[in-house]
Amino acid sequence: MTERILLTPGPLTTSPETKAAMLVDHGSWDEDFRSLTARIRQRLLAAAGGSRSHTVVPLQGSGTYAVEAAIGTFVPRQGKILVLQNGAYGKRMARVVEALGRRMTTVAVPETRPISPVQVASALNADPDITHIGMVHCETGTGLLNPVDEIAAVVRDQGRRMIVDAISTFGALPLDIGHWPADAVVGSANKGLESVPGFVFAFSTPEALTAAAGNSASLSLDLADQWRYMEETGQWRFTPPTHTVAALDRALDQLEAEGGIPVRHRRYRDNMATLLAGVRALGFETLLPDHLQAPVILTVLTPGDPAFSFQDLYALMKQRGFILYPGKTTDAASFRIGCIGAITPAVMERAVAALDASLRDLGMRDRAPATPLEPVA
Ligand SMILES: Cc1ncc(COP(=O)(O)O)c(C=O)c1O
């Protein structure tokens, strides 16, 4: 098969070494696999800053499973969660809360604006019943980075707890998890850690996990039970994603060799800078102002030229070896290009050249959006 570069926010492009780690079969009860599980847990904690107060609970599934498990495990059945919304994943978090039947209130702002810590403070002041806030760090629907440290300070001042969806940022950006008043910070193997899909994980504290025992109404998504069993036996409660655990261990070797998360963050920033400069030079406009843009995924506004068709562009880019991200998750007409994964600025330059060639194939001259956006403050 020809080399394929995924310009998507996960699953993403993985290295040959990470893929090769999956060529070995592991018995789920075997001592080697038990050691592998212990090792990836210890390495994930080290990547999170090595805080001694924390532990990490891996869980089978995708990002939504982690969010659902965290809310179901930590928000008490009589509790109430304030969900912060400025995009697709904040909205999904609210759907999770509804499905779980927990009481909820929301702070919602347009998708081109970050959540304001002042708004969070006044929502918490107005409602002493709120026990938790739930927020998304990088809204992968648009690529917007929410001010998690500032919001964490407000939540701490108010004596409440948080659940942070760091699915698209853990591994990609340095995070100050140890200082957040968080019952859970959830991340995924197949984003900034550059491994394959199959499992997710929640950073928490033994105190929070112990206090949450018996709270979850789900057995398979009970992080407290998963943690207790893993601590006692060294094993996963139910069939583990053996190959993908091995892949993450290999991917963590590469994270270490690269110099850790701060160095990876720099590469992603360079990838994003190359992509941004490239698409702008081609005449495109992008959704977000630069200061709100996370180095994860770029939302490009759909051009008004009738010769443009995303499906055709997707097919032409695929012929050139690049997979774009289909699926519209923004209110504005747009498409997205990811810049995370085992890719470099040189790859982003080739992607921009492929974009230029594909647009010429489409016969497109004007790349300006149909409806220019209002300027964002
Ligand atoms: C920030 C964030 N939260 C949650 C999810 C949900 O993950 P999934 O659709 O894989 O369940 C994603 C997926 O990209 C995400 O980026």
C-alpha cells in the first residue's frame, strides 16, 4: 500500500515502529502483559508531570467512553455539573450528562470564542448546587484552545471539582494536571501520544477514586472499579486491547526520544505554522484568530467558488496520499486539516502543495469564503 498521511485529529499517522509493536500477540493474563500495563501506567503518569498525588486508570474504548466514564464515576447521583460549551465536544459532553441522568446547567458561547473564566465564576456563584464543572480543553470541532488553567483557578476558589476532556491535548501540549482541582482529566492513546485507537485513560487521585466507589450506574464504565481491580491484580477487568497497549508503549519510547511533550508541542506548533501560512498563501481564510488556535487542527472556511466541492477535494487529496478530515462539526461552512501525528513541517509543506495541485484540478480560482466571518474579539 502507498504511504498514507492522515491529516486528521486521531486516529492519526503513526510511525512504522508503533505499527510494528502490534505484530506480537499477548495473552491478557500473561505476566509480560501485566508488566506492559504497569509500565504504560507509570509512563503516562510521568508524561503528566510525575505528580505523586495522582494515578491513572486506562479504559477500553474511544474518547466519548472516557468522558462518559469520568462523569458517571465522579459526579454524585445527587450532584450537578456545569458543562462549558463552545463546540461539538462540549455539546457531546452535555449529551453524555443527559444520558446519565445527572442534573446539569451550561455556559454556552459561540464556537469562535473561548469560555470566559469570569462567566464560569458567576455561574458557580449563582448556583451552590453545582458540584462539578465539565470542560473541553481543545475543542477539536474547531481547534480552539480553552483557558483551562484560569478556569481551574476559579473552580478551586469556589471549592468545586472539575472533569477535563484533554482528549486532543494530552501528549500534544504540556498540561498542569497536578494543579487542577480535577477528579478526572481524560486523554486518549491515539492523539498527541501518536499511538493507535483502542483505549483511553483518566488521571485522578486515589482519594477521589476511593470516594467514588459505588457511584457509577455502569459496570464497564466505572473508573473506580477499574482502578481498584487493576491495583489489586495488575490486570484489566475485562478483555484488554492487548495490541494497542503494546503500541502505546512503543509510541511512548518515541515521545521520550523526541524530548517529551514540550518538544513535541514545538513540532506541532511548527506543523500548524507551516499549514496556516500555506493555506493562507493559497487564498483560504480560517475560522479562528491565531491566538485562540491550538496546534492540533485547523478549520478552513469553505470557499464560495462554485467549482469547490469537499468530496472532490477529498478524493484528489487521497490520490496524492493525504487523508483530510470529512464531517462538518462547526456552525460555519468549513473543513478541517489536522497537524498532529508522526508528521513534520516538511510533510505539512507537501500537504499544502498537494492542496494547491488539487484545487487547480478542481478548476478553482477564488478561495475566499462564501460568507466572510464577523471579526472575533
Ligand atoms: C476533545 C475531544 N473530546 C472527545 C472526543 C470523542 O472521541 P470519540 O469520538 O473518539 O469517542 C474527541 C475526538 O476527537 C475529542 O477530540
